[in-house]
Amino acid sequence: MASEMLTERRGAALLMTLSEPATRNALSPQACAAGIEAIGTAEADDEIRAVVLQGDGAHFCAGGNVARLLSVRHEEPALYAASMSHFLGLVEAIRACPKPVIAAVEGHAAGGGCSLALACDLIVAAEDAH
């Protein structure tokens, strides 16, 4: 199963939750695309004043799903490049967002997950964050 990016309005904040606890919320192209769309929604909505990005369960994000990346790597190079461009698009959308984007980090933020957190304007980390 591919990870998802769930969104929820909480007052003046848009809460984005990367969800696939079984893989420590490893990234998928679908989750990245949904994240880009959610950031665009936040930008366009004057009532949303901030975005919070979190992981579902005990971890923020383990980065790329290594098994998926290995399977795609043996496919056509354009497919692998497209897969990586989804992730880069999400990082760019976070960095370009005119509203504050806050990473709520618990547990692991590894590889691409660390990059997502660092793209945010502020990181609020639990004591157990790595």
C-alpha cells in the first residue's frame, strides 16, 4: 500500500498527515502529489494561516520507500526521474508557501523525511525525535 497525505482543517490551520505507519510513513508519489495540492489549497485560502505537517503514529517520515525505489530503479530512467520529481515538487511547494509551514516531528525523520522537515519554516520536535 502506498502512503497517503491526509488533510484536515483545524481552525485557521491546515493539518497535513503523512500516513502509512507500517513503513514509518515512507513517501510515495501519490502522497507527494497530494501534499503539493494541499499546499496549493492553503495558499489560496485566506482563512488558513498556517500549515502543520506531521506523520501518522510514532514517526514523522522514514524518507523514500526503499523497496518501491528499488523496483522503479530497474524500470525506464524517465519513470524513476518522475518518481523523484514528485518528492522535489513537495519540498519546493513547502519552501515556496507564503504561509508558515510547521513540521511536527516525532520518532524518525530520516532521509527524505529529514529533508521535508528542513524545508519547513519551523520544526517542533518531540524528545524522542531522531
